[in-house]
Amino acid sequence: MTTREITIYGGGMSGMVAAVNLAREGYRVVVREAEDSYGGSKIYNPSTHVTPIDVGKTSDYIGIDLWPVFHKLLRCSAYLHDTALTFPVYEVYGVERGDRPGSLDTLLYGRCLDLGVEFEFSTPLRADDVPRLAPGTIIACGLIPAAYKMLDVPFLPVHMWLSRGEIGFTDYAWLWFDESITEYGYLSAVNNYYFDLLFSFGKRVGEDALEKYQDFMVRNEGVEHDEWDYQVGAVPLAGPDNHRLFRNGLIVCGTMSGAIDPFMGFGISGALVTGKVAALAVSDPAAAQAEFDRFLAGFRRSFYIKEMWKRFIRPDVSRMERHIRMLGVERVNRLVKLTEREKSLLPLPFGTPGFGHANIYKG
């Protein structure tokens, strides 16, 4: 009997979760990666991220123990200009991406090698290849605009300034909201490595915005970076129905499938679970579609909430800041701490509204 071969394009976390699960089922799995190593695009990785996630339940679902690489976030500050608020960190963890030791991708790569998964590096997906791909081929190409165009996946461009490197603290993050960007500035530190991101959806981020952010960092956190890189990526947030597991006979997982929270942009948990769903789609497409729909049940709702937020609330950070100051910053921060103890007003463990909490791990 000939062993069926499955090809996966993308050697990041979603593609490798799919590879592990397929290899366990007896498939010969070949992962083709555009970069010269595993761990996703070198444009974005190495990187660090914080995410709401139930590490235990997610580990059980994908069949891979994730505890060694997820680190409890100790503290996160959310700034409206220079007004610092305490961000809830219950069930929020930090994780490193890329091919450095201690990263999520390094853990997944080791599991792949243990199971005989084959890797072909420096082998990108090309437009000429797409029409000839076998049905059931898995696409896990992350945030790369060219891949979205090849598969006709609608997307928003993400304009961003990036900085990364070693730093003298860990398990800490901050968010910065300002009118100069449509989204936020974001630094996270895990394993004493930092990733700093200043980004907008659909709008170029000028050097004036970066200078404003740099001044904020020095003034409020005593942190500055010498090197910044400008990049343009893609996110599948062009519409409320953009999430899709199957496209033209191909299986899509990770960010490209829409497994990203429309409101805050969290994508780690979505990539992990849709990697498992993509593996299921090879043998049982109907069951996989049901799982995908269950996980993404809140996508449309969260998309429209974000639309209201960005049109009527987000543009006036100064107004939000004034209201917070009227309420009293310390009072608001005490309320957050109380809420964390009670846990009743926080999102359910695992993810964010875009992933439909009530449907997670039901049954």
C-alpha cells in the first residue's frame, strides 16, 4: 500500500502543527518553506508575542505539550498617550516565534523531526504552482501579501515599523494608543528578547509617528532601539466573511484562513488550532469545516465591533484619555486588579471575542 503524501506550504507554527498531526496518522508529510529555516517569515521573526490562551486545553486539542514555551505574563501596561493603565493579564502568556532556542517554532520543529516530517527549505509557493497543486494541499503562509494574491484571499495591508533584539527584561509588554496610527504600538519581551511593533491597517505609518513613539518609550519606559525596519504585510480583515478553511480545493490554515481576532489582532491561538483543523480536513473535510466554524463563530461579530470602534471611538484617543482621568487612573487600575481576582468579567480562557468563547472545547 502506497503512503499518501501531503504537501504543506509554510514552515511556521500552523503548518508544523498540521504536519505533526498528519504524520501521526501515517501520512508522508513534506513541508515546503520559502525561508532557509523553519519558523515563519524572517521579515517578522524572530519575534515575541503575548496572547490570551488556555495553554493546557490548547495543548490537549492539538496533541502537543506547549507548556515549555509559553510564559505567564507578569505585567502589561496600556497607554493612552502618556496615561498608563493596567491591562488584564489573567490567562495571558508570552511566547517567542522563530528558530531561536526556546521558541514555539523550535519546539514544533523538534516534534516534526521526531515523526519523520520532511522539510524543503528555500522553496517558496509560486503563482505558477497554484493551479497544479494537488487537492488537499495545505497553505499556511502567514502574513505574506504575495500568497494572499495567489489564492485570491482579500486582505488589508499592514504597514509597520519593526524592531527586535536582546533586552534586559522579560515577561512584560505594553500597548500604546495614539492618533498617529490606526492600531497601536506594542512591545513584548520573552526569554529576554523583545519585539517592538508600531502598525496601522491600510495606512502608511510615517516617520513622524515612529519618532512620537520613540519619544514615548524613552519618556515612559526608559527604552530605546537603534534599528527599525519598515515592512508591509497582510491580514485577512477585508470583510466580515473573509474566514475560510477551503479555497479552490486547497486547505488554508493560520492567519490566512482568518484565524485572527479582528479586534486586537491576536493570532497565536488561532494558528495553533487551525493547524490541527487543517490536518483533519485532509481525511474528513466536513468534520474539519464544523470545527473551523466553531472556532471562528465570533469572527463576524468581532469584526463589526471593531468597525464601530475604529470609526467612532479609536480616532479620538485624547477623549478616551480625558474620560479615564475623570474617573481616576488609580481607581480604574484597582478595578482591573479586582476583576482579575474575580475572573468573572474577563474573556474566557483560550482566546478573544473573535474566536467565539462559548464554542471553545464544547463537547
